[in-house]
Amino acid sequence: MKTKKSTLKDYQAKRDFNRTPEPPGDKRIPHKRPLFVVQKHNANHLHYDFRIEENGVLKSWAIPKGPSTNPHEKRLAVMTEDHPLDYAYFEGIIPEGNYGAGEVLVWDIGTFKNLKDKSIEECIKEGKITILLEGKKLRGGYTLIKTQLHPNSWLFFKMHDNEEDPLHSITEEHPESVLTDRTIEEIT
Ligand code: MN
């Protein structure tokens, strides 16, 4: 495994680990199959955090409207700071006064395959990621494309395949945690 400089400095600088139950991110054991997670986060503005494992951290995007299984619904995804790998299992309450205060639940988790013949890091530099998600809710191909609107803005959308489902809203029909079956209200 290549060792790289920590990209978790921004994550750690924003948080006081005596005051938040979030993980400090000192463990970095990569998974055999890279992990993806979607966390529903009831902060000031409800959003969904989409994260994929790369180089021992979770590359992260905040998706205000959440993922869609309809290939024609392209969702804004704002790239945010890298998160530690063990953040993938974090569910609970970030207390008032802390960065990102509010409830967090693990809305989906699973592994993914990079469909490109280059690393996720290189795909990020080039502004296009295509991956196959193997989650409990999200399955099949998804694309992330960088837009010209803002340095951190991307679009996230379903690719056409037999997992596409334009007729249902997966976020409305399946709001619960895949780890504990709880909704945001039940975590509160
Ligand atoms: Mn968030």
C-alpha cells in the first residue's frame, strides 16, 4: 500500500473530539473491496453525504436532494473534506455547537467497483467518476461529473442499466437507516 500524507487535516480541524462522538480518524485500514456509504444528515439543511473509499479515506460529497434512481434526475453534489474510513459506520447525534450539528444515519452502505481503468484520485482530477454501487438501496452504475459552476460542484446521477427506476423516490420510500432501521425522528 502506498503511504500518502493525511488528507484528514480539514476534517480534524473542524471538530473537537472531546465534544462530538464522531471518530477522530486515526485508523486507516483499507478494505479489501472499497466501501461506499450514504449518510442522511439533518444539519441546518437536510442533505445526504455520499462517500467513497480511496487511499484510506472517504472522498465526500454533500447532495442536498439525495440520490435518485432516475437517470434523468441529476443531483447537485458539493465536494466536501475527506472523512476517515470509520466514519462510514457513524450514526447518532452531533451535539449543538459542533460542526454539522444534528442527526446522522447510515442511509446506505456497501462496496463499489470503479468502472474506469484508473484510480478514483485520477478520476477526481479529471472530473468524472463512473462506479458500480453494490449497496442495500443503491445498485448499479452511477456517475459523478464535475461542473463549471463552482470549483466544488459536481452532478450525481444514475446510469442507464437494469437497476434504474424512474418511478419511485428511493429517499422518500426508504428513509430509514440500513444499520438500525431508525429514521431521523427516531434518532432524535
Ligand atoms: Mn453532512
